[in-house]
Amino acid sequence: MTGRNARGIIGVAIAAAALFIGISLREGVQQDIARLVSRVGSDLLFASYPKELTPEEIKGMIDLPEVSAVAGQGRYTTILTPESEYRITWLDVSPNFPDVLRLSLAEGRTFRPDDGDVAILGWEVKESIFGDRSPIGEYLEGREIIGVLAPIPSDDIVREGNNRRVLTLSRPRLEGGGMGRDDTARFRYFYIRTVGSTEQAERALSNLYPDLSIISIATFYGFPLHDISSLNQVMIVSAIGLLLISGVLLAILLSLATLRRTHEIGIRRAVGASQARIFRLFLAEGARISLLGGGIGIGAGFFASMAIGSGKVALSPLHGAIIPLVLIIGLIASTAPAIRASGLNPADALAQRDLFSRGRWSSMTTHGLVILAIAFAVGGLILVANTLTASRRQIDSIWGDIDARTLLIRAPSESILLKPELTLEDEGLIESFSGIELTVPFLYQRLPVGEEGRSVAVAAIGEGYPDLHLLEIVRGRDISREEIAEGSSICVMADSYVEKEGINEPVGRSVNISGREFKVIGVFATSMTRREFPIDIVIPIAHRDLLPIGECSFFTRAKEGANLDELKSEITEAFKVRYPERAKVSVSSIDAFRAKLASFFNGAAARLGLIAFVAFVLAVGEAVSLVRFILEQRKHELGVQRAVGASPLRIITFALRESALNATLGTALGLAIGLALTPSVLNWLFLYEPPSPSAVVVASVAIALLISLIGAAPVRTIVLSSPSDLLGKGRE
């Protein structure tokens, strides 16, 4: 094993380490999902139907031999009464619902089929309403409390919502100001326990009700870990790509070894070594490099996984496939050089001492492998650049030019305590904080729009709205501060609404909103950001009389240098004082949303980038090695040229030409590979707007020049050597 083999060992080791880490992270996610699934059992399915099923129709599911139990879940019903201080969400379920979902009780008992007006409280409901005392035997909205659910961990996304629910056997409804009941026992949602394979149960259920939508419980639990799973997949695929590049580098290394050892091979053949022995010799060398690199990589990957996992490594049977995979790639990479070496004629091998005396095929093959290695590496770098560019564009399109200091203040999306009903008067409270620079009220309500009076999400915005750069205008213009102050009858529409309604040329049109005419002056882009406020039309706040029950929120911008965490805490406490015994307001940072999204894309780019950078360094190393080898083989020829007066510039030009050939062809091929794979990679990462290739082409030219210069570096030794030294070394 020579020092020249180090590049091959390092390449395989890094690829194997990255693959080990990627598999460990993937297995860790799978173990997390398995841990969550074990709480409810892997034999559980969730199903939904377009309409409510009758008891007779539900019985059809229960009678299937592949099904052991079916629990029904009805609608959520939120009850607000004048006497109540709480916003209670009731959920009508079948009697076996707690048992099928394996919901443990902190106290009391579960449902019985013959129970009447009874209820089981979620843990947070019990804590909010009854505190430390037991609610068993007491009544809530006319229903006897028979049990309390044990606390459900927050990571249990399937069942955690039941902490804030009241389970009942009949759907609560108001009758003359009081509570009534609905005994129809119809359900649209079901939790189904299966017998044997869940796949067989899914097929049987689908045959019974083709419109039944079925999701395995493991899929449910995997939703929050989807981003992490995607990043791990990027890591694994990138590592396999690097492993393939390492195979190409190994083929280059052994090809050069074949050329260097031509004379040695001739001697071995002359003293009786068979073609099979020479073939096995080179095959074994490739296997040794692969196994050594793979072993080092697995060791490094194991310790890196321990560091990532705080001392724990999630092992998988897939880890056992790394060494065989590395060995197979090593053997495949060694095959062509081994065949070439074993096919040498002993007499020819003893006479042939340089690269070009072996014919064009050897030269072209070695150059081709170097070009291929550069192409893969450059293609990887282009994918990284395009991923980063596309992610920045998508984040910009989502958040536009919204300042990182912008805060969103609103009532919480879900709470047991009544939500605080924010009003426009709260703007003064927010502006009283010294750290606040700008406050913009925002009213939201669904209103009848157009001649048909369709319900549309309308928002009325305050004067500071233009300074927030909240919406990205794609046609026409936005509403100005002056127009908001004057109360102009104008509006801007979402492009999704325009498309849905089939409105051609919306700018300049008139639209009727709750009986009032507004002129459309612009169209804004709908994006993921607007999920916070899925608005279709924006109007000036002077028309707030159209939104009498509109939900009020505020966008506010902090002053430069203000501590956002302290400011959010102060605002929360101030609203708690203003609205005692109500739920806390939600104060969130726009930058936090943006950072979360950016971290996913940057994480993917970082994984791709690390692998691509390593591949690039190794590929450039092989390009340097090839030029060095060519110069070594031509030392005698170059010495003669120097002796007869050839200038160093001529020799430098020769080296640059050899290096530039590899760099140009490799970069061009890499550019084609990168641009071809970009759409698939971006779709994989949910990025749908590929960047312009012009910038990538310019960068590729720079990369080609860089590789050319680095690849020609070995010429320095030749230029600094005297003609006599070159002639002497060339005869060796």
C-alpha cells in the first residue's frame, strides 16, 4: 500500500462515514416513530369518509374478519354559554373510543354502552376548570363527569389533542339556551384495530367503501419528522453518490498504477506469472483499498453518530451492507485496470515505459475517468448552488421584504380559557412600549362578495401596512398609506382567488363586497406565508364597518436593537393584565418562521455541499495526479527541449493544456449533469422555481479555470529543475 493510495482510501472512508451517519440518523427517526406507535399499537388505522356513516354501515366494517374493533369519532363542537368562563370543545365518540386509542385514565372510569349524559375530561380541561380537586361526580354543562384522561405527551400528535377535549357519547347542542343531545351516533372518522396485516385490512376496507381514506398510524406519527427524514435521505443519497465517485477515483488510481508498473508487470509475466495472477493482484489491491477505507469510514461514522446522538448510536441492518457495498464498488472499479494489466504482452511490457507508448486507448481511458470524476464533483456543486438559490427565492417569495423585527400579535389558535377578544383600542397598549416602532391593526372576516354573494376572506388593514411589505404585488400596485388614511374604496386580490374565480384582467375591475363597490388596483401572490392569514381580498381599515365581528390582530415592528424576547414577554404580560382570566395572546416573530423554513433548506444544501466539496477536492487531486504522471513520463523529452533552448513558458503551456482539457470537458459534463438533475432535486425538497442557469454557467467557467490552474501545479517542479536533472531522471 503506497502513499498514492491515500486518496483512494480517504475518498472511500469519507463516503462510508457519511453513509453510516445517514443510516444512523434515518434509523433514529424510525425508532422515534416506532416508540410513538408502540403507545397505541401498530395495528391501528385512521380512516375518514366523505359523509357520516350510519350504525348499520359502521357494522359492515366491524364484521370484516380483518377488523377487530372500530371506534367512531364525530365532530368537534365548541360550546360557549353566558355562564361559562371557558371555551370547551366537546367531541362525540363511540363508547369504545378510549379503549381503541388506549387512552389511560388518571381517575374515574371509561364509557359503558348504556351510559347516558356523561363525559370524560381531558387532563388540561380538568386542570383549568377544577384545579386540584377531583371532578368525578360533578356536572359540566348538564353532563356527569365519570373520568379524567391521564396527561398525554406533547409528541403524541395522534392523541395529544384529547388533553383539551371533553369526550361524550352524544353530540352536545344548544336547545333553548341549554344543553341537549343527539343520539344519531353517526361518524365520519374512525380508528380501526386490525387482525393480522394492516395492509390486508386496508384492502378489505377499501373494497367495502371505495371512498374511505385510510392512513396508517405510523404515517401519522411520521408527519412531524418529515423534514428530518427528507434531510437524512439527502445525506444517504449524497453519500452513495460520493461512494460512486470514490469508485471512479479508485479506477483512476489503479489505471495510473498499471501505467507506472508496466515494466514491473512485464518482469512478472516474464518469470512465469499468469494473466490470472496479474488480474487477481490488481483486483486484490482495489479490494484492500476499499476495505481499508470502508473500515476507517465506519469507525469514523460510528463515533460521529455517537457525538450527534449524545452517546447513543441507532444501529440498523443497513449498516451491515456498507462493507459489501464498498467492496463491490472497489472490485468493479478495479476490473478494467486489472484486465488491462493482465492483458499485457511480456515483451511489449518490458519495452514500454511511458504513457503514450501503450497507445491512445490507455491515455483516453485515464483522461476519461478523470473527466468523469470532475464532472460528478462539479455537478454536485451546481446542485448545491441551485438549491441554495432556489431556497432563498422561495423564502423571499414567502416572506417578501418583511423585516426580521416584525411581530405578530393575535389570540391563540386553540385554548381552554376564553380567547381575548382583541380590539382596535389595543393598538394604544402596544404602542406604549418603548421598543415598538410601528403597529398595524388587521381585521379579518369572511364576507359575501360579488353578485352571488360567495363567502370570501376579507382583511381590513391599518395605515402602516405599506411599510411592512407584507404582500408581494405581482400585478398592478399595492394600497398606499394615503389611500388607507382617506378610506379609498379600493382593494387588492390574491392571485389564487383570481384564478379560482376565473377573473380575466382583474386590475381596474369593480367588485362588490357586502353591498359596497371597490376598485381592484392590484393582485398579490399567495404563498405559504399567508397560511397565517389566508386572505383573498385586502381593503383599507376605514371600511371596518363591513367587518363587525372581524377577528383583530396586529403586526408590529420593533425598533432597531430591541430585545425581541423581552419585548414579546412584556407584551404578553400586558395583555394578561388587560384580559384577566382569558387565554394568553400569541406573540410570534416573523423571523422565527423564516428561520425554521430556511434551516430546512440550508440543512439540505449543507449535506449536499459537504459531500460535493469532498468529491471536488478528491477529483481535483486526481487531475493533479494525472498531470504529474504525464510530466514524470515525459521528463526526458522535456529535458531535451530545455537543453535545446525551449523556454519554461512552453512547458507551462503544455501542462496547462493537459490540465485544461480535463477541466473543460469535466466541468462542461458536470454543468450538464447539474442542470439536468436540478428540477428533480428541487421537487424533492419542495422547491418549485429553478434558478436561471446563466449564473451557474459563469460560475462553471470560473471552476474550470481554477481546476486548470491547480491541475497544472506539478509543472513547477519541472520548470525549476535543470535540463541535466530532467535528462538524468528521465532515463531512470
